[in-house]
Amino acid sequence: MNTGSVRRLPFENGRSGWEAISERSFPARSLEGEVKADWLIVGAGFAGLSAARRLRQLRPGDSIVMLEASEVGKGTAGRNSGFMIDVPHNLSSSEYSSGGLDATRLEMQQNREAIAFAAQAAAEYGMSRGTFDLAGKINAAATARGMTLNARFGESLRSAGEKHTYLDARQLREITGSDYYLGGIYTPGAVLIQPADYVCGLAAGLSRSVDIFERSPVRSLKRDGTTWVATSDKGRVSAPKVILGVNGHIDDFGFYQGRMMHIFAYASMTAAIPEETARKVCGQDRWALLPADAMGATVRKITSGGQSRIAIRTKYTYETKLEASDRRMSGMAQAHKKALDARFPALKDVPFEHSWSGRLCLSLNHVPAFGEVEEGLYSACCENGLGTVKSTLAGMMAAELATGNASRHLEQFMDHPEPSRLPPEPFAWLGINTVIRLQELRAGREG
């Protein structure tokens, strides 16, 4: 089939704290008139920007146009917790290593390939440590069950020959200033990013040779002979090849319908805390915790310009709509405040300055929506809860597939079945949200 009108456009629930404290270095411009290019990329997130950079490496003489419905850094790519994780975890199973040893090693290899690609871009485009930090991360446990999950995680790391360090409650208290946690595991390979700054920095670097048009949603995408034509509000782009880096919105383009789970993840960021106060109350200037149970709370502390902030992400819902109600957003912010106060009672008077949600895309069988879906039309979508690295890798691989650059990495990445079909609604909504709620209840104090 040839696609036609795009069913829905992205929607941002709340302003991301990362975007609010970010600064971009290049002006936004929107598409106007008729534009022809060798390549069209839809979506200026991790997948789209990575595809553009890889295309620039593979086809330096080709013209590339990118269309973004919102603005760089304001969409889903600027709304995550900012972990580029090399060691795999599986959000749907609530555990951090779901496959066998060979599958785990392959996934780590692929994640590290994406991280290396991102690190090269960060160096090339002069990103600061505050934007791209090779700091590693800690899986922190707040319950006996969490300690058991960490022990299993540590054993899988040991079996795979991966470096890791066990931390006790005292060591975590020295790092975070909180006595909430019983222990943790530090792994050195993860990168901490300021997600809005990272995608803005990547876009700024690419904008020297890639035409990036923001506030230019694709309203329709149709094939005209050997050319694809994307129509936006005030212009059109024609290109023989198109890469869709739109994550779960791939079903709004008419592909993988009934196979994508739109999971809303909710987050909040505090108002600025004076650095001296923050050091007394919440430890070192920078730290990053993932929960031992993947349905628990992700917590980060960042410090710059003499001020610190804490960002917390916890709670998930499966939605069939793109807009979360004010009541839902308010309830999630209250849950975040409760979780923050439990960890840092001395910050009970510090308000949240921003609360927001971001959408993850999962498939039931944990595989991407990747490949050539129509002649000259490629999907690099469905990151399965690890969007920073999975979408980076998908963008890279889509560029290689579309240019005919066969490789072992591409062959391995494509070695998966189609995403499984979801049950019909409302059974999917009821079933998936029930599973999420049960997993959150089981996570307990990890959340």
C-alpha cells in the first residue's frame, strides 16, 4: 500500500524540565514552498538525527531534508531520563536482563555501537560534560526484592564478563545523601545526557549540511511515481527515499497498526536548589540512579551554575490517545513528590518546577518496527523502552539499509520477527494497564 494522510500528530503533555533549562544555538525555521532532496527524514529525535548523520557519512554529496512536527528538544527525545545504557534491560518484564547470555552480549554490543556513534557526535559538535557525561550509572535497590533483582543482575554481568561494582547502603548515602537505599550496582559503560541539550546539539551540528525544518508536521505522505511527497502546512518535500524516525507514530502513518503500545512515562524536576544546600541534603553534585526493579523510580541530580536540581521519573500508563488529562498529570506530580520526599525529607519545601510525560513505544515481543515498509520508505521506529540507544542504532541502521551498505551489524539488527499484534481494544487497554499496575505494586518502595 502507499500511505496517505497522517492520522495523528505528536502532542506534548507538560513542559519537560530538560527542555526548560536547555539552550539552543541555532534558529528554528519552518518549511515553506516546494523543496526537492535526495533524502527526506521525518522526525528530529534520536533516530532521525542519527540517520541524518550516518547518511552524511555514507553519502556526503546527497541533499538531506528533515521535517520535525514540533521543535528539536521539545518532543519525546527531550523528555526521557537521559541514560544511554549499554547493559540491557526490559521494561515490560520489570527486570534488566531478559535474554540468554548470547542475546545479552549481542544487545550490549549493539548498544555500545550506538553509544560510540553518539560519543563521536558529541566530540565533533563540542558538547559539554553537562550534556554528554561518560559517568556510568547505579542500579539502586530500596527493598529486599530489589536487592534480589540486583543480585541476579550482578550475576548476569559476571557471567558476561562485564565490569561492575557492588555498593552498600553507606556508599549510596555518601553519593546521594539519602538513607533510602539498601544497596546498588555501579556499571561504568552508561552515558548520562541532558537529553534536550544533546538532541539540540546534534541538530545544530547537522544543520550546517542538513536542512532541518521545525514546526513542519507531515500531514500526508504519498508516492508519486518514483518519488515520495510529504505535505506540510506551508510546503512540500519531494524525495526518492524517506526514513521515518517517528517511534510509535509509525502507526499513524499507516504501518504496524495494532502492534504498537504507546506507554506514557511521567517525570518531574524540582526548582533550583542552592548548591551548598544541595550538597548537605543530596550528596555529590551529579549522580544517576536506575531502580533495581524497572518499574521503580529513576532519579538524577544535576548541578550547574551554582544550582542543583533533582529529576524523578516514575509511574506509567498505556494510552490510546496522545493527550493526558490535567487530572492525570496532577496525580502523577503528586506521586513524584511523595517519592522525592521519601528519599529526601529535607527537600519537602522544594517544589517541582516542571512535570511532564513522554511516550515510549513497545511491542509485545520486544522487537523494533524496522525495515523497508514500502519501496524507498524505511521505518526506524519502536525503541522498546530504551530510546536513547535503540533509536540511535535504528537511525544508523536505517541509513545503512537505505544506501545498500550491507554489514554484519545490519544483518544482526534485522534478525527479528514482525512486532506482534495487540489484542483489540478495549481489551488491550485493560490488560496492559492491569499488568503495569500490578508491576508497580510489586515494585513497592522502588517506585
